[in-house]
Amino acid sequence: MPSAPRRTQAERRASSMRRLEEAAIQALVDLGVQGATTTEICKRAGLSQGALFQHYPSKSTLLVAAVKRLYGRLAEDLLTHLSDLPDPERVRGAVAMLWRAFANAEAVATLELYAASRTDAALRAELSPMLEAHYAELVRAASQVLPPAVFSNPDYPSILAITMAAMQGAATGAVVEGREPPGLDHHLDFVARLLEGG
């Protein structure tokens, strides 16, 4: 039986980085920012600290890369789901998917990391530009799958900004309490109507 071809150095590097970033997210979820030490992350990834620092100059760089990977996956899932919906259902579908993207332990753990950046200037310097770039890319990608009427609504930027902020806060409470807010479907319908200009 022929042996599998050896992986290239680039493939091994990409695999190690993926393992470290996925381990970092899970450590954030299970243990919080303080508990997500490089030792713990390496243990979960099955790699050495030497391997970690070969790919990332600091713990902050690794955590930001992990959040970027997570957000990229969430955005891809959102856009794939929306592309499969009929046009009349896309706005309500987008609002529901956005809620689900926020209301999970992984996303809430990233908000804890953001809160920690308030007193960690080095973390904030890496995290803030990544979050801004992610937000801009999500808006750009959404413009390709949502109805044009959404973006012609002059209040769209304000509605989106307020919706994102409200969802982040409500999602944190939902994850901590283990239950969805009362009247969630009504609230999501309301946001969809606002986005549609209704």
C-alpha cells in the first residue's frame, strides 16, 4: 500500500496554526481570558510552547488570530445560509443568523477578550483593527446577498450599529443565563422590518 505523500512545510505550518487557534478559542470558552494561558493552549493543541512562539510573537497575537479565524467561520456560515434563502426571507434570515452568531459561548468569549483589552494596550492595538476590518468585510459581503432596498435605506448604518450593539449585550446575557430573551422572535421581526424600511 503506497504511503501518503509527506506534507509540505507550508501545510505543516498551517495545520499547527489552525490547531493552536482552535485550542485558544476553546480555552477562552472554558477558562476565560486569564485561564487561556499559553501552557493551556499548547496542551490542548498537542504542541510545544516553542511551536507556539515560532508562529506567534505573543499570546495576544495568537488570541487575535484565533478570534479572526472564528469570525471568518461565522461570517462564511452566515453568507452561505443567506445565499440558500429565497429573496423575501433573506433579511429576516440574516437577522436570525446574526443573533445565533452572537448567542454562543465562542462569540461571548471573544467579547470577554475585547473587555480585557480595555486595560491591555498591546492587546487592544492588535484586536481593534482586526475587529474593524472584520465588520467592514461582513458589511461588504452582506451587500452581495441582501436585497438592494436594505442598503438604500438612509437609516441602514444606524440600524445596523444599534442592532449589533444590542445583540452583543443580549447574547452575553443569554449565554450566561442559558436561555433566550423573552420575546426574541418579536424583536428579530422588528429589526428585520426596520432594515427593510417598514
